[in-house]
Amino acid sequence: MKGLLSRRDLLFAGALAFAGGAPEQTHHRITPTRGMAQMGGGGSLVLDPDAVERAIALPVETLSGFEPMEFATSFDTGSVSRLPGGRTLREFHLVAEDRALEVAPGIFFPAWTYNGTVPGPTLRCTEGDRVRIHFTNHSRDVEHTVHLHGIHPAAVDGVFELVKPGESFLYEFDAEPYGLQLYHCHTMPVTQHMNRGLYGAFIIDPPTPRPPARELVLVSAGWDLNFDGKNELYALNGPANYYRDHPIPLVAGEPVRLYFVNALEFDPVNSLHIHANFFRSLRRTTTGEEEEYNDIVTLSQADRRILEFTYRDPGLYMFHAHQNTFAERGGMGLFRVS
């Protein structure tokens, strides 16, 4: 990667901007304040806005650190064994790592990751499973945790048991309730640990399996490149605009089940709109799942929905956040229906 700073420089600079990787272009940075560095926040950064605008307009090819098409259909179901009495035990391994990721063509960001990716792997189990998550913090100098949405004991809530660099922690609980959950780091300031990339989807399937469908995961988020509390880029499954230039393949008449998670920080409301179609939007209630029929779902921070739909006719169909600024700055994609 041309001009990429060392890991130490990246972590303390906060972000670095290129415009297409041309040799004559430069990056701009300000070393963060000591207090923000200790909190892992990053401080402010002088960022070339023209470089970001050019990156948004560039066609997306391969981006260092991301495989969004593979991510959309990958589910980590853990290693499975049986407890006495026959109950399923699922064991997962999460490692916090510092990685420089190319969030848009030529724009590198010093991310904090679970297992080297943003979002982290999609964890999947069934309601009633015993879940063990082996978490190790390989970050250079920042404490991290894993906080999972769901029902579990306080001792494994991922809030107070801060895991120092080089140390590990075991989270163990029974998976409940079924539905679409998420996980993320809960170390303060949580906004910065989310912005740096420490989040992922957590699917708890119902005891009675859902009907067969083409299943996809879509995690919507943003990138505050200069740590000023405002997102410069918006993203679906990691980088900006990937699915705009690499449409997700679907088949006409095929049922689709989309697990949509809003992991966006700094903007209080996010949404997903699909073109030329409606979906069943499922949310968990105390008695089962409530269904809404619509072509847009609007969510607050950390909210999520299971969306089910089928395209009848072949063609190229857009999907995006209906906050148009989000869509135009990276939160846009296409379905290619054959």
C-alpha cells in the first residue's frame, strides 16, 4: 500500500487519507491529545475533503481488508459439542486486533476489529444453546470487551470486565431470546469503539427453524475519519459503495431473508429502503414476532430487523438508506436479480 503509515503512526494519527493512491498526493494528520489517546478516541485530524469526495466517486474494485460479498453470506456457527443431557454447546473465538482497512478507494482507516474484519463475524446459534465465547484482546494498548444484546448474567455482560491488551475473558450463557441481536465493544467511550469497527451481528435462531430462504447479512455503519463526531463515509458490511459496484446476486422467485443491523454511530436514525418491492419486516415481541409490510424500515442506533422478500422479475434493483446523504456517501447498493 503506497504511502501507508506504520501501525504505530496509524493508531496515533487516527486516520489517513489518500486520493487514489497517486504518489504525489499526501496525507494530513494531527497527533491526538493525550487524554483522547488514553481513551482510544483519536483526537482531531486534518482531513483533505477533496480526497474523500474523489474516493466516493471512484469505482470500487478490491479494497484492502474487506470481502463484503463473502461476508454477506458467512455465518459462524462455532464448534459444536454436547453437554451432559444432550444440550448443544457452541464455542466461538473472537480476537480484538488493530488493522488498517481501506474503507473507500485509497482511504485507509486505523480500525479496531474482531477477528480482523469490520463488521466482526456473524455469530449464529439456536435459542437454548449454551454459548461460550473465548475473547482475547490483541490490541496494542486499548482495553476492549464483547457486549452481546440478549438475556444473560451480569458477570458476562461485557461492560465492567475490561480486558487488557494481551489478556483473555470467557463469556458463557444460554442463548435467548431468539431473533436478530448484535454485539459490540462496550469500553468507554463506546462511540469510538463502535466507530473504529468493534461490532457484529448475533443471530439466535428459533427452536423451530424458519422456512428455507437465501439468507444475507447487512450491517449498516459509518466512518468518522477525522474523529470530529461526524461521519464522512457510510457503509454496508464494511466499506463505502461496495455493493453499488458489485451487486448482490439474487434469483427471481427465490425467497430472501435479510438480517439488517444498524450499527451506525453519531447519526441517531438510519434506514433501509429497497426499490420496486415490499418486504415483511419482523421484530420480536413477547409472544413471537410482529410483522410489518413495507419497503422501508427506519431504526434507531443498535436496532435491527429481519426482512423477508422475493423479487418476481429479473433486473437491477437499488437498495439504500433513505437518508439521502448516507446513500450518496457510501450507503447504497444493488441487487442483480437473474
